[in-house]
Amino acid sequence: MAGCNQKTTENSNESDREKNQLALTQKLETSKTEVVLLPEAQEFTNEWLAYITAQSEIENLKNYTLNDVISNATPITEIMKSLQETVPARLQSNAVKARLGVLVTKSKILQQLAEKREPNPEGIAKTANELGLEWNNFKIQINELFLKTLEEFEEELDAIENDDEQSPNRTIPAPSKRPVDNRKSRDSIIIENL
């Protein structure tokens, strides 16, 4: 009887391995939501090599199978560490640092899951998706640094208003040239005198 239980367990384990292998060949389903950087933030990050590399890798996740994710888990971790280590002074804020910390942590978790002898497809997929979501959160924090405060916005509006008032090329609308109806004018004069 012990032999039967052992065969059943082996068959079950083999079946699980086959399911896992099949699952690992499936394309990763990622969120379609993407945060777009403000023009000023985009201009700034275009000069940050680590950011460009990380953005590219996050984009690649959308086309990866779980096997691709496993193969690239270590480079993803290295990219996120590089991102964290090369933050430009303009982006040095607690919120940005915190988001970078989360990205590094998620990438390390992904790497640990990928290095297991028996990878867990659900865990890898979940963590890879979370990495994409955290990337969006990171971009939100970058945008926050480039948003104008209410005071800055009001000052900008005032400056525009002042420029309009002081502009020598400002056009003043010409008076309308309607034909004068003398009868109406005479009538109004008469009414006023009564």
C-alpha cells in the first residue's frame, strides 16, 4: 500500500511540474494603465540614463512570458539599484526615495522568486505586476516635484495679465459703425426733457 501512495504522490508532483512549466510559457498579463510624465519631468528624465533603462525594462515586461521574467529578474534588480543610486539632485525628495526603495525591494523579491528551484508562476506574475504598478507610483512622485504650487500658478497668471495690459501692440476694438437713426435720438431727447 505504501508503494501505491508513493506512485500517486510522484504522479501528482509530475503533474504539478508540468502545469508550472506550461504556466511559465504564458505571456505576463500586465496592467494597461500608464502614468505619463509632465513635459518638464519628461525633459528632465530624458537626461537620466538609469531612468531610461528602467523605463525600457518596464515596457519590456508587457511582452514577456514568465520565463522571460525569470531570465531577466537579476538584471531588473541591478537596473533598479542603479536607478536608486543615481537619483539627480532635482529629484532628491523623501517621496521619490521611498518609491525607489519600494522598486528595489520588489525587484529583489522577484529575483528571489525567480531563483527558486521550483518557481511559483502565480507569485512571479503577481510580483512582476506589482513592479509595474510601483513604477507608475514612482512616476507620479516625479510629476509631483514638477507641479506648480497654487502661489506659483497665480503669479504666472498675474504676469500674463500684466503683459497683456502693458503690451504696446494691444488692439482696442473699434467703435461699431451703425447707422444713426435720428428719430430715435430725437425721441430720447424729448423723453429726457419731460
